[in-house]
Amino acid sequence: VCLPSRDVPSVDIVVWSELPTGAGLGSSAAYSVCVAAALLAACGAVACPPADGAAPARWTEEELSLINSWAFQGERVIHGNPSGVDNAVGTWGTCVSGPGGDVSVACRVPTLRILLTNTKVPRSTKVLVAGVKDKILKFPAIMNPVLDSINAISQECQSVLEAMPGNPSPEYYPVLEELFDINQHHLNVLGVGHPCLDRLCRVTASHGLHSKLTGAGGGGCGVTLLRPDTSPLAVEAAKRDLCACGFECWETNIGAPGVSLHCSSALKAEVLRALGMS
């Protein structure tokens, strides 16, 4: 993919991440996207946009498509047969749909408050994906309708997200909560659930909150939707009970830009130290 007139450069790559690995948060996709962007920029296949200001620099749509295609190949090496959705989200930072690396950008996700919980149960995406495939081959008449229903849930969720304004009002949340619950049940049917994830859902439900697994399941993380009017006391109580289970919790948001180039002055001090730039 390097330009014919350029030599392949010799590079050192230092990686720093706040994402726990193997937890269903797309850490491998984030890694693949960043490495693909860095290598493509290093060999001149995509531009190296100036990043001397406070705002991060972005690539063109054509360049992002190239970055995404190579990031998907990295995901294939890591996971075997990934959907291509995680690397597309990492590239564009939007809601995307479509399997097998052939994804379409669906919509910009409004900022949603979530509680992210790591069960600390290790799992392998490759093993879980292979298990789902085996179950589909064994029971196609049973499992294919489940997959169709999950697809319908995704489309319904997309419609709700596209209808939500930048600051969503509470009226949209009951629908999203129902979709969370239905999806979680379907994922258990597919065989990617785990007793710890079931416990997570029960704990948050006791506080009036709705949760589902994220990533390939089988452990890893679960995501809990927080309404704009969710009481801070309810969130803290849920976090306390989840931590009592041995889990780890973070309150964060969904909705962010995709891959971008940052100038060194915009990076956190710990990142600069990890990169040997301080």
C-alpha cells in the first residue's frame, strides 16, 4: 500500500491505552485502527494532517475508509471472523451497521450516560464467535430467527438514536431500556452470556436500571443505560453493590469522534510519559 516512490520506513510504535483488554470494549479494534492509521501515514498512503492546534486533525472520508479496511484485517488476525463493526466505530466514531467489514455509517450517536462494569471474567472473542457459529450450524431453524430478531433490535435502536436530539429528553429512554432487556435475553440464547453478567443485570435492575453485555460476552463488560434524570444516589448505590460483587465500574458517556491525530501538547501527562515524550 506504500507509494511506489517511497521506501518503507523503519518505525517504533509505543501503545498506551486506558481500555482493559479482553473485556468486550473493543480494545483490539482501537489498537488496530491506531496502528493502521500510523503505518499508512508513515508510508504516505494517507496524509499526515497538521496537528499543531488544540483540536485534533482528521483524515478525509477516502482516507478513513482505507484506514478502516486495514484495521479490519488486523481484527481478522486477532479474532478470526469479526463483524467489522468495532473497527468502523473506532475509525468514524459513529453508529455503524453491516457485517463482514462491509459497514455503513448509520448515524452520529447522541451523548448518552452509561455505567460501564467490568466483571473481570476473562474471555476470548475468537472462541465465543466460533461457539455461536457451531450453535447456528447445529440448530439453524432455531438460531437464525434469534439472529433476525437481534438485527431487528439493532435497527429499532438505530431509529431511536437518529430521532434523539443532541441532548436527549427522557421520553426516548424507556424504548432503549426495553431493547437492552430483549437483546440481553437473546444473547444468552446464543450462548454468549455468563453467570457474572446475569448477576450484573440483576444488581442494576434492583436499582431500576437496565443493562446488557457488551462485546462478545462470555464475561468481560456490561453496559448500563443511565437516564438524564437518574438520581446520583441511585448510581452510587448501584456502583457500590456492583463493586461488592468484585466488579469494577466507571461512569462515562457513549458518543465520541473517531480516529484522529493529536498534537503532543494536547496529550495527558501520563500519555506523554508512556510515549517517552516528557
